[in-house]
Amino acid sequence: MAKYDGLHEHLRRRSGDVEMSFEEVSDLVPGGLPSSAHRYSAWWSNDDRTHSQSRSWSDAGFSAHPDIARQRVHFEPQS
């Protein structure tokens, strides 16, 4: 099982926008989110398909839009 499979499966079963706290995302990831996810919006990049975290939401049909200050992420369906 890949590290971000739980997040992928969670999003794959959703339709429409999905709003989650970083803590909720962390609960789906073995070992939790890395500290960089809590500090840098670049970690949530939608353009870099070389990182497993971005593939997890992209392959589920979503793009990620983090709010670092609020520690939340908005997943928006890709069109």
C-alpha cells in the first residue's frame, strides 16, 4: 500500500468539493502528514506529478487548494 492510498480512496468516493482539515487528511496517511505540509503551500502543488501526494488527489480527480493559516485544504474536482 502506498502512503497516500487512504487519501486517494477517500477522495475517489466523493463527488463535488471536499473540505478537510490537515488533521483529517493526516488521519488517512500512515505516519501522518510531514511537517512541510503544515508549513508550505508548495507541498500541496497540483503541477508536480512526480510526488505521490499530488498523484493521490490528481488520480482521484481533484486539485488541492490549501489554506496554511487555517490548516485546511479544499479539494476541488478537476474539469
